[in-house]
Amino acid sequence: MARRLLTFLILFSAFLLASCSGGQDDGAATGAAGGTESRVRMAVTVDPDGLDPHMSASASTFQVTSSIYETLVTVDEQGNIIPSLAESWTVAGDGMSITFSLRPGALFSNGNKCDARAVAASFQRLLSESVRSQDYAFISSVEVVDDTTVRFNFGQLNVVALSTFAYPWAAVVDTSCADDLRTSPVGSGPYMLSSWIPQQSLVLSRNPNWNGECGIDQVEFVMMPDMTGQVTALRNGQVDIILITGDLVGQFEDDARFTVNALAGNGLQLMAMNNASAGLDDVRVRQAINYAVDKDAVIEAVWWGYGEKIGSHFPVVLSEYIDMNDLYPYDPQRARQLLAEAGYGEGELTLRMYLPRSYQEYVNAGQVIAAQLEEAGINVEIQIVEWATWLSDIYNGRQYDLTVVGHTGRLDAYSLLARYRSTAAENYFNYSNDVVDALLDQYNTTVDDAARMEIAHRLQEILAREVPALYIQDPIQIYVTTSRLEGFSVFPINIFKFNEMNFV
Amino acid sequence: MAELLDMDRLCVRDTRHIILSELTMHVGRGEKVALVGESGCGKTMSIRTLLHMLPDDVSVTSGSLTFDGTDVLSLRSHQLRQELYSRVGFVAQNTSASLHPLLRISTQMTDFYLERHRGVRRSQAVEKAAGILRSLGMRDVERVLSSRPDQLSGGMRQRINIAIALMDDILLLVADEPTSALDAHVRRQIEEVYISLAERSCLAMLLVSHDLGFVRRMADRVYVMYAGKMVEEGLVDEIFSAPVHPYTRSLIALANVKYKNKDEDLAQLGGFVPVVGRESRSCAFASRCRYERADCMADVEYRRLSDTHYVRCWR
Amino acid sequence: MGKYVLGRIASALVVMLLVSILTFLVLDLIPGNAAIVAVGVEGSAETLARLEAGLGLDRSLPQRIADYYRGLISLDLGTSSYYAQDVWSLIKQRLGVTIPLALLSTAISFSCALILGSLAAYRRGGLLDGICRTIVQLAGSIPSFWLSLLLLILFSSVFSVAGIGDYVPPSVSIRGYVTAVFLPVIVLAVGQLGPMLRLVRSSMITSLGEDWYASARVKGLGRGRLIFVYALRHAISGPLTLCGNQLAKLLGGTAIVESIFSLPGLGRLFLTAVEMRDLQLVQGIVIFITALVVLMNLVFDILVHLVNPAADSREAGGA
Amino acid sequence: MKRITPSLAAGITLVCIVLIPALVSLFCMPYDPQAMDLHSRFAAPSAQHLLGCDHFGRDLLSRLMEASRLALASGLFSVFLGALGGIILGIAAALGPKWLETMLMRLADALMAFPTILTALALAAILGRGTAPSIIAICVAMIPTFSRLTYSMVCEGRASLYVRAARSYGAGPLRIAFCHLLPSLMGRLVTQLTSSLGSAVLLESSLSFLGLGIQPPSSSLGMMLSEARAYVLTHPYQALPPGLVLLVMVLGFNLLGDGLNDLIFDRRRAVHG
């Protein structure tokens, strides 16, 4: 009987094994077929939030969709606008419209034409349904001039309009399959989706309708939540690109088999303060907090020194950047003094700090900052919350005193700073300054480059002085690739150009 | 001719107490011997010694035990199957618990037989088992063989146990309380099975029982045990018609008065079987004995009354 | 038997209903919803409202519960808001990882426990018994995530074994699959071994003390058959029931071990679903796991009944 | 009294190994467990820092002492509460009316099937900051074990002679439960309580490992392990001490539970023999 039972168990498990592995064949077979083709594998920690660029706000989506879809224009490493689906463009004299000339003969991966009509349809969808439709509210109409020419008319002047067409969420999608784009994307980019098993892998293969340069036949995003796994996989040649934390740089730096790309991104990491909560409504307290925190120590402790210290809400890579770091240097004595002036003695101010659990670096940074604030006589109560809770209670609900978070990069000062407008929904700082509001209005309508630059500088200065947040750093992203991979580069917005890479 | 079973001054103890003190007993070939006494006086322990079934903390300290010329006590565990278990059959006290509750009777009856007789096919062994069951008066043998113990009555299980013991050509059948825990009707049936077995075969039997009526019908000779010692032994007639030891007398007296649970009746006699002090040479029964006198506390020797009749008492 | 099974299924349905209502309440209670997560730190209040309406989150809780059950009756677990895929197909994908993992580790721990436990009980107090009791204590106390970390350090840093933390389906590469699954299987098997070994040992000790064991021994039955057929057959119903419980627990996914070894199993899917407030997916997984637990217990109860038809119904009912 | 079995002795020793430093931590610790010293990040064990420092330069020994104190405290609390709730529910189910029995036992099944992670999240949402949410979450996870144990034991005891006797002279269900049944079940419950401590500590640490337990800057064993996990490649040593403490703690409680079980079982056997 025992033997029969054992046999039964063995057969049962064999059956299950067979049936399960059978179920995965269709997904994996395509991956195996590319044995002789060039394939680049990149380790990522989370799945994309669907593959519809209009319907997602997640960076993990855009690093995939930027290879599937095309935007009208795109950027180079320095953030200059360069042609993509549009070969050329002209801005009207009054700045109230842009006309794009599309690449003739462009096709979606399903064979549909990617012409002016398709572009217009895609933008109509963006304007009416997208998560970011608000950012494009300045567009009043999209006009199909001819098969390869499309004109965007603006309802209000927006001098930085061109750059908004470069963001991956403004990609052109085939609206005839709009309902299924999240799982079966159709775009005109160099790659198309070949398989996606959530939390396992996502494989892109060459789009047969793509005529441009393409050095890599297949791109596989491998979901690996654990850093150790990623590093071992890279060392063993199972993946080609990983994103690492600063402490691991030493492991690859002197190894000829790997290339370390440490580049300042276009992001911002800061500790937001609720300017409406008791204590923090006093600018002296906010300044005291800025004096009390040793940003260099925070950057060293959390990011191993891989980060550019900032003094205002502006990434160092943009041309309008000015250095405001010297305004409030680390000075705990001054911090105590300011606190006393504001009426808070030692230990009399208690602040609640919320940290988003999914981002370990923010949790770490929060703990280091809290320790430094405690030394300056401010009590900090830390609570670590889930990302969804953070979004709901802290970001949307604005129920907090302090929180550490990051913002993704934008190409112009307005998109970056619009959240400081006192009426903005994104203004979770509860910051309100009429001068800032006025300057923001002015910025968008100032055609003169020098004058606009001046406004950007003034905005940075005001924020640096009034410190609605503790600006920590512009993070340096450290990608490690195998040395065989050439052409890997990082862009000021969250995109990758796999078609420009190749193996040697 | 040597005795089949020869137990000589056997001493057994656990970590605290002496259990058997200089126990001497023998069974001749083909002889039917009964061992009687109250619960707790060491009957079961003495046959467990014979069968190498002692609990972990119980050990033999002195004495010898020979079965069919083999020194049983020196047997190692791997020799037991060949040297002992193939020649002694054993029917345990609690017959319903001594069958595996989950295996079919046919399996249980033939498994060990097949292991011992390589080359015999299962069907042949089952055939043999069926034959034995029939000879024990079992009807509907095929159904019984394909049943599990919980599907059978107590009497059937008892017969199966006897049949299992008889599967091999044994020389001695040891039965521990073969008729206790059965209701009156079944008890009578099983008694008949034993009696007819005793009459038919030249098999030696060692019955442990406190059912004196059964003993009287079955046995050639009787040993009476009390508190780990033999107190009287003799031929059946000697014991039943002229018991000497007060303990034997009270057992027989009680058996004649009532035919019920003996333990209870003995309890009416007052007192219990002592656990401690079994090594002492004085009379262990003295405290419960009507005829107690001063010299019962002294060294009471095992007296010879006739060639076959011995007693440990001054009277 | 049929009536018994029906009764069990009925009570299982009640439990599943309770569990899923609890899940609804809890997900309603905790802050954030799928729309908020989708919008993130970009997007406006109007966008948020539009997405919430699209996901049906603007309706009242009873309405949503009613809708969900209406779907459930037609065996439709709904669509994941995060993955935009059918919930059942997402779960099914994970089972390909989770089921072999659970079966392998249960098979290993169960067979180890049967062999070691039986021998330890047979030679009670001996060297093997001592080793077994040490294993019982150590395996029962070692935190699985710590063991995972230690093994990960040992194998990937010290021995530099390739392929750990890189799941490959067996249909692509058997070798890759084995390296990816090897360590997690060990961790999970060790986690189950403690209680199983303890139970096997103690029920074997009980069996070895039974009269029929002594009788079978005196009949001269060989040692191997005595231990592994007679005694084990009798002792196995308890361990078999426990095996069912353990298997059910593992089939529900082991979030921590899966995330340490980067395995795309059900546990990790559940964590992501909760994180993304993917109500349909959370519900689907919770209901599926509950059903699985109930089903496994039922299957193993029936198995126990087959092995041990004499077992009283109290034992089967209490499992 | 009874002789002390090896497992009891080992259990007591192991529990003391973690209990004593945990108690000492109430009065003094080598360093402030929350004080960061960024110059001694990942410091190796030395005379100044006996176990070295973590990624923020905090003294590992002090953090371990604090963590084990919190783990023990939350384990004790949650097991105590869980046992109390479970016993009451179990007795109510066993002695109450049939509908209550059915309802409570199905509820226990549902709680058992309900993911602890969700419980912890929900409680964190209601109760906010602090250790209370995780303690109650563990307590909820403990309730079914105790209620089932009590239920089955009371059901067994209900049929026993002395309870029937008590009922025959008119004792009410509550009186039967607390004066007759509970005392006789105490031994079994104490054993279960002790070994549940081990599982409660394990559960707490796995919740903390997922970030659902004790909040920083306080330390907990699970949190320390999850922090160490990030540095497994560069500083694998970090993962060793917290795991060892956890192992010793759980092992100690399990052995203690076993030892008590032997002790109680021994006593029973002595009574029968």
C-alpha cells in the first residue's frame, strides 16, 4: 500500500509538472527561438503597469513602452530635441501652433498606417482619456493637413510645447486597438511585444515594419526583485544591464568585463514638508530644518555619495539650473537658534514623518534625516506606509508633516515647478506664494529665452529661500552593463533606446 | 529426555522492583501446563521473558531459560526469528488488539510465513491458512480471510490468532489469558477450540489463566504463582482435589462460589498483591492469609509433597 | 461518504464567503485604491475621478460586493486592474511555478520524515533518534527567510553558482529550472520537516507500542516489513493529514521565499496585488487559496480514509 | 519535584540567553541603539562595538538587545491575548448552543485562511503607528489555534464522568467551564502557550521582514534581517547576528514547550502507574 501511495504521489506530481510546464510553452517558446539572434537582457525590479503609455504614470512602463511606441520628437543625452516619428517641425511665429512632418511610410507593428490621421487620433485619445491629459490642456485642436503633416493648435501660449511631445507618455498609439493596448501594445517603434509573463519576464522582438537602425533583435526585461540575484545574474552573463546602488560600484569598477555608467539623471529627491501644518508654516522652522540636515552625510549614508546635492527644486542637468547650495549650509547651531526664535525649545516640536515602503532609499534617507533632526532638538515620529497609502493619505490627502520622495525628470522649468502653484492639485506641500504663481504664469508666455531663463532662476531662488521642502539631491543612476554591449546611454527622461545598442 | 521448556530460578526486575524471584517451571513435550494467579503476580512477565518481549526497563538478572535445547536468554535479536519464533506460537492476552487493524486477515496470516518459507507462493500460504481456520471450526473462511479485523467478531479474531500461531510447525503454544475479555457464549466456543486442539495434537501448551474451570479441563499440570514466586505446583488432580497453599485454596474456593471476574472476588479477600519486597524469602501472602503465624515471616522454603506436588507454605 | 463530502463543501463555501467579505472590508478600510495607484504623483483630480469611475470604485461597498459575487457565480474572477489581464489566467500562470515547488518540497520533507521518523522511533533513544530530535527542533525553529538568506549568500557569493534568482521555466532549460528552484525547495522542505518528523516519530512510537506490533514481531515478521508496512501503515494517517495542511499552505504561495529567490509565484503576486490595491486580484487569490486549503484537506482526508478505513469519523471531521 | 529533562534545561538556557540581555537593555545598553555614526558604517566587530555596526553605523549589539526585548514583549502580549480570546471562543463554541458552535468554528476557519499580511495592513490603517497593529495581527493569527485546541479538549472533557457528575448536581455551563474543565486543561494549554511564543516571535519577525511590524527607528529582528538583505553582497556578515538571535529565541521557546509537555506527561503517567 505504501508503495502504491508513493507511486500515486510520483505520478500525481509528474502529471502536475507536465501540465504546468505545458501551460507555459507558448510564452517561452518564442524566447527560446531567439538563440542565434542578438538579444539584450535587462534586469528590472517590477513589472510595467500595463503597456499603454497613455494610461500609466509609472516609470517602469515607460522604460518598456519607449521601445514599442514612437513619440513625435525625442531627446538626445543632453536633452536636446531631435526628430523621431516627425522628421521636421515648424513653430508658428506667434508660438500658437506647431506643424510636424511625419516620416513617410511609417507603419504600426500590426501593419496599419502610422500617418497624420493616426497621430491625430492618438492625440485625441491622449487629450480625453490619458492620466496626463491635464499636461496637454494647452492644445486646442489637432489638424490633419495631409498624409504626413499634422498641426497642433494651442489655446494658450506654451513656449515649451515642443518638449512635451518628447515625453514617453505622449507616444503615438494605434487607436484602432485602444482597448487592448495595456496587454497587447501596438506602436510604430523598433520593437513589438512578443511575450509577457508578469513577475517573470517580458520579451520584445523586432518590429518587422521598422526600417530604422536596429542592432539588437530581442530585448528581454527580466523581473528580479532582489539585488543579489541581479548582480549574480550579471556576473554569470544571464543579464546584460542592471541598475545598482552605490555600494556595489566597487564590485564592478575595476572589472574589464563590465562597464559602469554613472550619470546624473533628471530626477529630484527631496523631503517634502507640509507648509500648512503647525510649526512648518513658519519659514524659520523650515529653514532650521535645512540647517539641521547635513545633506552630504545623507547622500553618503544612503546613496554612497552618488548624487548631486541641490538647494532648490531643479535638477543639475538642465541648462536653467543655478547652484543654491550655499544658502543654508549644515549648521546645527543656527538651526537651534532659528527654532528658538520660532518659539520651539529643545524637544518641543514633534513632527510625523511618513516614508513609502516600496522605496528603500527614501526610507533610509528619512531615518538618517530624522536622526539629524533629533540632534537639533526636533522630535520625529517615523511611520512607514505602503505606496498606495502614501499616495492616498500623504500625497492626495496631505495628512503629514514630513515625507521623503522623489520626482521624475521633466525637460523644462514649467512642468517641473507647476506643482508649486498654490491651486495645483499636485501641490502636496500646501505651499502658497503669489509671486511664484505670477512667475509661473509669466514663464509660459515669455517668448524671449533670456527673460525666461531669468524667471526660472528667480523661481529657483525663491524656493531655495523659502524651502517648502528640504531639497536633497539629483540622483546619479548607476547602470552596469557587460562590456560587450555598446551604445548604452541614459537620457534625461525615462527612456531607453535599445535599437541603438549592439554587441561587439 | 530433556524438558521442552526449562525455566530455572529466573529473576527479573525493572529499575525499581524485583518482578520475578527465582521462578522455576518446566513444560514437557506435548504437555499441557497452566500458570494461574491473580493479575500483577508476574504470569505475563514470565512468558514475556520467554518470548523476548520484555519492556525496555525490565531485565533478567539471573537464572536460566532453555527451550528445546536452546538457551533463550542468550539469543540475539537477529536470531530470534529462526531459533525461537518459528517454534513457539503465541496468542496474546488482548486478542482484538493483536491483529493489525488495517491489514486483511489473509495478509496478516501469511506475511511472516512467506518470509520464513522462501519459494512458497502467496496462494499456497493462503490455502494453508484457510485449512487451519477450518480445522478450528471456522465457517465462511474465504470471507474471513478477505476481511479486516474490525469486520469480525471477537470469537473469530481469537480463532484467527490461534490459527496464526499454528501456521508454522510449532512445538509449544503459549496462550496468555485466552478466554478473558470474552462474553460467556464466545468464551465457551474458544474453550472448545483449545480443548479439541489439546486433544487432537501432541502440541505442548502453556496457558496463563485465572479461569480455574478452564484450567481444570485443559491442563495436565498447574503452577500457582503469587507475587513473583511459585507458591504451589502439581498435577491437576492434586491441585484441585488437595490444594495446600491458602492462596490456592482461596482461588479454588472463589471459583466454586462464583463464575465471575476473579479479581473482584479476590479483592474481597482483602488486600492486594504486593509490589515491593518480592526478593524477601518470607511468605508474601502472609498479610492476606487467614492462617498467618510468626514463622511466615521467616525463610519459607518450597516444600516437596510428592514427586509432582510442591508448595511454599508451612501448613 | 458522499454526504460527508457534500457537507464539507458546504461549510467550505461558508468559509470562502466569510473570507472574501473580510477581504472586501479590509481593502475598503486600508487607504488607497487602484485608481490612486495608477495616477501616482502625476495627474489631476479629474483624471483620478475618471479612473475611479472606470474601475467602478465610485459605487458603494455593498454594490461592489454584489457585483463581484454575480461574476463569481458564473465562475468569473474578474480582471486585474493592475495587469489588465484575466485574474484566473494570472493565477494559472503562477501555479506553474508554485505547484511543482510545493509538491517537490512536500515530497522531500514527507519522505525524509517517514524514513527518519520511523527509524528513530524504532531505535528510540539511539543516535539516529538523537539526530532526529535535533533536526525536529532546529528545522522547526529556523526562520525560513534567514535560511534563504544564508543559502543565498553561501551559494551565490561563496560558491558562485549561476542561475539562482533567475527563474527559467523547465520547458526552456531543465538545468536553469533546477538551479533556480533547488534552494527554495530546500528552504521550504526544511520548514515543513520539523513538525512532520515530530509527528511521524511520535505516531510511530505509539504504533510500536501496540499489541499487534508485538504479536507480529513474535510471529517472526522481518524488521523491514514490520516497521515500514505494519507500523508505518498504522501511523500514517496523522502525518498524511498534516501533509495535506502543509501542501495547502505552500500552494498558497510563500511570499518571502519567492521574493528572496525571485520566483514568480503566487505569494509574490499576492503581495503586488495588495500593494497595487488590485481588488479583483487580491480577492481572486484569497478565494483561490481558501478553496485550495479546503480542497487539499478534503483530498487528504479521503486519502486517510482510503489508507485507514477504520479511522473513526471524529478524526476525519476534526482535520 | 520532577527531574528536569534535557530539553527543558536547554530551553530554559536558550530563553535566558536572549531574555537576560533583553531585560538588561531596559536599564543600560552599550550604545543608543538609534544613534547613527556614519563614520563607523559596517564596522567589523571590535572592542568598541562587540558585534560591529550596521549600514548607518548603529551598534549592532545594542540594536539586537532592543530588538529582542521588543520581540519578546510583542510575542508575550500577542500570545497572551490570542490565548485568552481563543480559550473564551473555544469554550463558548463547545458549551454554547449549536448555532454558536457552527458560527464560531467557521469563523475560526476563515481567520485561519485569511492572510495575516492583510490583517496587519488593516490594523495599521486603523491603529496607526506603533507596535499595537502588529501585536494584534499576530494575536488574531493565534486565536484559531487556541480556540480549536480548547474546543476539542472541552468537547472531550464534556463527555467525561466528572463533568457529567457536576452537571447532574446542577452546575451551570460557566461553572463547569471554569471550575471543572479549565483546570484540567491547563497543563496542555501552558504547553501550547509556550510553543506558540516561538511561532509568534517568528510571525512578528516575518511581518517586520516585510516591513509590516515594528516601525523604525526602533529595531526588530525581522527589520534588521531585511536591511541586511540589501547588503548581502558586500557585507554578508550583517545577516548573521539577528538570525542567530531569532533562532535561539524560537528554539528556546520550542524546547521549553516540549520540556513542559514532558513534565506534564510524566506527571500524568506517574498518577496512572
